[in-house]
Amino acid sequence: MKTYAEMSAELEQLAARNDRLTAGLRAARAQIVELKNDLERVGDPPNSYATFLRRCEGTTIDVLHHGRRLRVATSASLDLDALTPGAELRLNEALAAVEAVAPGDSGNVVPVVEALADSRVLVAVAPDDTRVLRRAGDLAEEQLHPGDHVLVDLRAQLVMERIDRAEISDLVLEQVPEVSFDQIGGLGEQIEAIRDAVELPFLQQDLYRTYGLRPPQGVLLYGPPGCGKTMIAKAVAHELVLRSAEVRGVSVAEALENSAFLNVKGPELLNKYVGESERSIRLVFERAREKAAADHPVVIFFDEMEALFRTRGTGLSSDVETTIVPQLLAEIDGVEGLDNVIVIGASNREDMIDPAILRPGRLDVKIRVRRPNQRAGREILGLYLDGSVPVREDREALLDLAARELYDDGPDSAFVRLDYSDGGSDTLHFRDVVSGATLRNVVDRAKKLAVKDQLATGAVGVGSQHLREAITTEFLENEDMPSAAHPEDWARITGHRGGGRRRVEAVVPLQGRSRAVAGDHEEGTA
């Protein structure tokens, strides 16, 4: 007979075997269930998707399914109150709506022509195809403006989403720049003139009405490049906001938020397609009128104005200016007023701008920004070599030294010779081509030399040797520039054109300082 211990061991073995069989049966049953579910899924008919259009009576809805409008039934689990036009729905094999799914995020992007009074929007699908579409649910309360780009579902005839495109936002800079008149040196006369032209009419509107004065529609800043025209325009916008906040008794933050500086990037506004450049100009002025509607100042600044509004009939490859110029004229003095909007243009080739733009009543005030003389140049140098910059010597002495070196009229500073058609000639020195940008570049060069010197020797601050080397380097880098330009154009930029019948025949670079510097280097090498 088996002992109790043997029977107990055998019973445990049988129980373990039974547990393994049970686990195997459960695993097999799970696999059978999974295979059955897979078989059922494979055998299920395919589902389709549709776009919700509107709710009908009872539990039926109108949808767009494969380009066809259908009225379908809905599942009891589908929340009909939460559905908005444009929502995506899943349909079963009987074409009944059973589930709301995430809508698609792709489609056609088209510009808005006009937002109609109801929930419809007029869009331009193509140059010769304008359509009226309904807004989707998410756009029901959003404000759309002409020129905005929207994502549309042309089959469902719905506007799905507003798209922010860099193409339009890059054309204008709406934020008011933080540039003040205190940061501009050597242009006191020009700043006073533009303040009288821009700030006074805006801040003293009652007095202007009393005297029957009409505020100027626009200002043209013209002169050589790099002399501060763009900085003046930015400072005008900034100071206008500050003065407006004082007069109206509002905070500067509120005034900055509601004002705008529309810096139009001229070359980027040009478009090869007919009508697109004109549409962009119209969009800029519409945005300006919208911003100025709350009696806040808005500045529209056209930099390099001759690139956009050239004299009509002078186009070399096309006559696009024949339509762009009339568009600007219509915006400036058309039927729609430009209250609280000032147009400022900047150009170094004012002779290329169409005369119709420059006549009184459009760009009324014309301010010439000249090259800085020695006094103005020293003032500009002081802005960039101010008390925050470490120096090795007396700061005022360094500024005097730099001004003398830059505005020296000795033979070593001779820059170019202008030869005229009558046999005469003029010699221009480096001081005759100095601009505000040149002065800043000289100071920046001196600062870099001081940094390198401090790393090498430990001596701190800008010294006279750094300024002299920076001025010499600036001279050498620019002395060959005139030879690559048309003589008459270069002479116009410098402000030394021939008078009457005298025409500039040639611009001859003079190598006075470069030869002297080269000779010094040779002696040092020997």
C-alpha cells in the first residue's frame, strides 16, 4: 500500500498538471476569441466619412458625402447639439452618422475679398473665380478682414480656418519702434521740420480747424543713403505716440497698443501677378484706417520709395508702376479719408519718384536730410562713444580727434575727382561722403580693436590709436566704390552734381591716403 506521503506527492503533481491544463485552455480560449474578433472585423463593411452641413427636423442631418448632399439618420449616442458646420462625421454601412471625429487640417488657402454681414464670406478662389462660402462653426464669431487668408473646403463650400501667412505680415511692422529723437544726432533742423509737419497738426487739431489749416497728407525724406531718414521716420512714430498719450490723458502702454507703425517693405510688396501689388497697397491702407479709427496715430512708412513708385513710363522690363502709382494716389486722396494717418516716404533718388505723388496735397512736406558736417558728425560720434563705453583717454579729446581725422581736407584725405563735360573737375574728400552710418561703423571698428587689444595686452578702453586705425580702414574699404557706379548716379548720391550744362563724365578714385599707408607699411617692413 502507498504511504500517506506518497499519495500526497502524487496529488500535488496531479493538481499542478490540472493547473497547467486550465491555463492552456484559457489561453486557447482567448486566442479563439481574438481570432473571432479579427474575423468579424475583416468581415465588417467599410465606414465612410462626411462633412456636417446643418441639422434638420428630428434626428436627421444634412451632410456632404463624396461630393453629394445627403440627409442621413444619426445614432442615439451622437450629440447633435454639439455639431457645428464643417464637423467630420463617421458613417456606418447604412450611411447613418455614428461618431464625430477630428476635422481635417488641409485644403485650399484663398484670400478674403469681403466679410458679408451674415455668416458668409466672399473669397477669391482664382483671379477670375470669386465665390461666396459659409463660415464653419469655429469661425462664426471671428472677425475677418479683406486680404486675410483662410482655409476652405470648396466641396462643402465652407470657410474652415483663418491662416496667418508670413507673406502679408512681413510687408508691415505694426509695432511702434522704440526710437526717440534723442538717439539721432546732427539732424536738429530736419527733426524740427518734421515735428512741425507731423506732431503739431495731430496734437493741435482744434487750432488747425480754427485757422482753416489742412494737416499734411505725407512727408518725403530724401537725401544720401545712411544719413538717418529711416531713423527719423521711426522716431516720429514713437514720439507721436508719447505726445498723443499726454494730450489724451492715457497711459503710454495703452497708446502703444492702439497705435501702429506700418513699415512697408517696398521690394517685397511687388508681385509679378497682375493686381497683386495693388491689392497689397490697398491692404496696407485698410489696416491703417482700421487702426486709426479709434483716434490713435498711425504712420505708414515707405522706405526706398523709388523702388515702388517710379515715374510712369520709365520701366525697363515692365510698366508695373502705371498701376501701382494710381493705386497709391487713390489711397492718399481718394474718397476714403485718411484721418489720423500720416504717410512718410524715404528715398535717395527722389528724381525717380512720380511727380504726381510729390505734388502738394499728397506728400506736402519735403525734407532734405544732408550729410553731417563736422559739428554734426562729432555729435553722432558722441552718441556711439558715450559714457557707457570705456576709454583710455579723455572722451571729449577722442571725439575731437575723430572729427578732425574724418573731416580733414588735406591731400591725404582726397577721395575722388569728378571730371565734368566742360573740362572742369572737383576734388572730393572723405568728409564729402561721410554719413551717419559711416560714423557708427568707425566707432564700431574702434570698439572691436579695443576688445582685441584688451584680450592681448589687458589694457582696457578705446584709445586714439584705435580710432585712427578704424578711420584709415574705413577709408581704404570705400575708396574703390565709386569706380563701379555710373558717374552721374554716384555724383547725385554724394550731392556734388554738375550744375547747368555740366555733366559728370567720370569719377576717378584718388589713392592719396592708401599710398601713404602702403608706404608706411613698406618702411616698417624694411
